[in-house]
Amino acid sequence: MSAVDVSSGIIKGRPYGGTAVLYGKQLARFISVVNSCEPRLCAIRVVTCEGPIMIANVYMPTDSNEYEAYYEYVCMCTMIHSLFSDSDCVYLVVAGDFNCKLDSKFYDVFCNF
């Protein structure tokens, strides 16, 4: 699913990318999808001997120097935290494209996350 709205006429980012979590079918009995309803985030719950683990893949918003991008970044961090908090998972692994570097206005949000 694309993480970029291509209907607006002005395209920012890579409109034909998205997120995914791939796993071998021999692991399917231990895995369930965590529904996020967000194209920038997909997550799975994996049952392990240590307890359930949530693995999330994200494509965070790009720092475009607009307040909307900052707000969306904060919302994504909050959504990931909420998904984990509302689950029975004991560990969280978040991977993907965080679109954050040292001079980004997102950096403090990323570090707090």
C-alpha cells in the first residue's frame, strides 16, 4: 500500500513504495497481523518462548520543513506506541525508514520514541 497520497496532484516522497513484513510460511502458525489501518505502518505479532513480540515496519514522513510533516511524525510514533501498549506483546522491534538525521527537526521526537 502506498504511503503517499497520489490524488493531491503534488507528489512528495516515493508514491509507489510502502511497507511489508515477510516471513517463511513455516512460521505462519506463530504469526498474526496487527491491524494498524495506516499505510506507513505494518506490524505482526510473533509468538515466542519469551512471550509475544511485536515487529513493526515503518516508513516515516519526510522532513519537509512543514508543520504537517512534524505532526504526522509525532502521530506515527504515538500510533506505534499505542499499538504496542494495547497488545499483550512483551517486546517491540521497530524497523524501516525513519527519515531522521541529526539536523532534522524530527530528531528529538525520534530519540524520545
